[in-house]
Amino acid sequence: MKPNSITYLKPIPLFMTMNKKKVLVTATTFPRWKDDSEPNFVYLLCKLLVGRCDITVLVPHHPGAKRYEVMDGVNVYRFRYFFPLSLERLCYDGGVLENIKKSFLARIQVPFLLISEFLAMKQVIKKEKIDFIHAHWLVPQGYLAALIKKFYKIPYIATAHAGDVFPIKKFRSFARDAIAKSTYLTANSNFTKDSINKISKKRVDVIPMGVDIKDFNPSNKDDRLWKHKTILFVGRLAEKKGAKYLIKAMPKILKKVPVKLVIVGDGPERKNLVGLTKELNLQDNVVFEGKIPPNELPKFYASADVFVGPSIVTAKGDTEGLGIVFLEAIASGTCVVGSKVGGIPDIIKHNETGLLVREKNPEGISRAVITILGNVKMQKRLRENALKHIQKNYSWKVVAEKFSELYGRM
């Protein structure tokens, strides 16, 4: 699970033109229906840009989702890529890369996705009279946008979200093509930008995804939720999220502070994490909540005493491109601890907006958590600094204005 709830925001007051440009936004991560647990940052960005352009979104279909609908002014088309529809396995529920790793059926669907999306892009461009494309993820969307540009002269913006840059080396040539032919190129963090610079010298603008500071805020705190001090983890239970190192830190934390760890999310590592909890005799102190409804997340964040995201760099190089969960926790008034990997240091400035620890380091995690829980003055300072930091750099209004300016250049 990659947590982020659907929120219904009013579009920011962007200037209007006599003839608004028509933009096709492509992605593989998008809400399949209202209150879906899928990451919704592409949807939120599109919604906030409706006042500037006519926005049409093209994303993969999923069983149970509508082929076409209008979501708050955004036209959403979902293309089918495998038959029967009940066997579509490549997208959603963890993302393309995760699904390729765990499912042979997902792997054989890759060429079908590419062909189907390319044909669907052609159809939507003609039907909606599209002026330019905004492709989220270099592969496959950026690469397909490059093909469209080659054959149909439609320009495009490519946005990299980290996972599309480095984990699968055999796709690097596709990423290079997407980068080279893009009119503009953006990255969600400085880490992602640096990863791009290793394979290309093209200019990269860092524009992160955002957080709704009205939806996620300290007023959501519910003292009835837990009757004990709480460490919160939110995320997909996958290797790169590093949840096992947080569980391994619990015995030392418990020697100093009576606290419980609440783990929100699901994924392929759940069975192993439950086994580790039993092995360390932590059943009374570690709670596996599984997936929770998106509208419950703000309450969980605001009610926790500290949020920990112990992400790692996997053997294949995959890691946290940005870390929206940290933004949500900070906006909710919760102190954060994170690993010094990927895009996390953009958000957590050590000892200013949170605490950073080395990856795969239970000892460091335990020290950081104990330090925060035992120092009320530090908690107040970190919360205040962190909130100012994300209000200035990561609120959706700020992010949408940056993309609006980029759209204006197109």
C-alpha cells in the first residue's frame, strides 16, 4: 500500500485564457474509484490544474473500474490491456514493478500494456484534440509519449518519480529516450534528479508531489484511538520500506518507553514481519492494522506520538523517491524519523524538521525514537520547523502553481 487518500480540493485560482490548452496526462497510478487506497497524487495535481487547462487522464483499466468518468472536472479514460478483464494483473495493488516481481502473469502482460496504451493515446489525442502530454513515470508513459511525439509531433512533459529511473537496468534505454525527446523534464526530489543525471545531461526541474495541509492537520487527533504512546508506520509492506528494521528496534525502545508500534498497510512482506514479531515476542506491542480506509489515515497520523519510515536501498537499487507519508505525518503535527536514503532528506533535515538515521539500523532507530519521546521541547521545535518547511515547499497549492507555470511554457 502506498497511502494517500482522495481529497476533494477546490482548484487554485489560476489565470484563465480564451483558448485553454488541452492536456493529456498519462500514468499507471491513479484512483480506480472514489475512496480508493491507491496513491492519488496524480489525480490531485490534475484537479488543481483544471482551472488552467482542459485535463484528460489516460490510465490502465482495473476490474471494477469505469472505462470513462469525470472526476471533479477531470476526464478519465481507462484503457483495457488484457482479456479476460478479470486477469489484468500488471497495474495497481503495489505498482507495476512489484507486480512484475511476484507474478508471471503480470510479466507477460507488459507488451500488451505498451501496445494498448499507445493505441489508446492515439485515440484520445484525436478525440480530445490534445495539445500536449504530461507523462508521469519515464517508463512506460514517457517512452510512449516519445513515440507519439515522433509520429504525431505532440510535445510532452516527462515527470520521473524515482522508481522509473534506476531499479530495472534493461529499461534504461527506454528511460533515456523518454528523457531525450521531452520538452521539459521534472523529478520529484533531488535524489531522483541526481539519478537522472547519471544517465542524461538534460536539464531537470525538481517539482515534488504535494500534501493537502487542510486534510492532514493536527485537529484530526483522536485521543480515543489509542490509550498508549504510539509509534506509527504507514506504507506498503515491501522490502524497500524497511519495516523489519523498525520491528527489530522495538525491544530496545521498550526498555526505555512503554509504547506500541502500529503498522498500517499490507504487502508481500507481511507474513515475514508477523513471523519476526512473534520471534521477538512482541505480539503485545506490535499491531498490524492492514489497509485502512483513506479517510481514516489523517486520524492515525495526528494521533501518533512519532512516525517512523525506515526505508532502505534494495539490492537492485530501488528506494524511496520522495516519501509522501512523511509529508502527511508532518502536516498532521507528528514528529518524524526517517532513513537517510532516496528523497527523504529533502523532507527531513536532521535535527531541524525530524531525525535521520542510517538505513538498516535498528540501533539508530531506537535511539532516535527514544530521544524524541523523551524530549517535549524537541518535539515542539521539530513540529514547528517541519510544518513551515512543507508549507513553503510541499503544499499542493505551491506544487500546482509550479506545474501551472510549466504548462504555460508549453
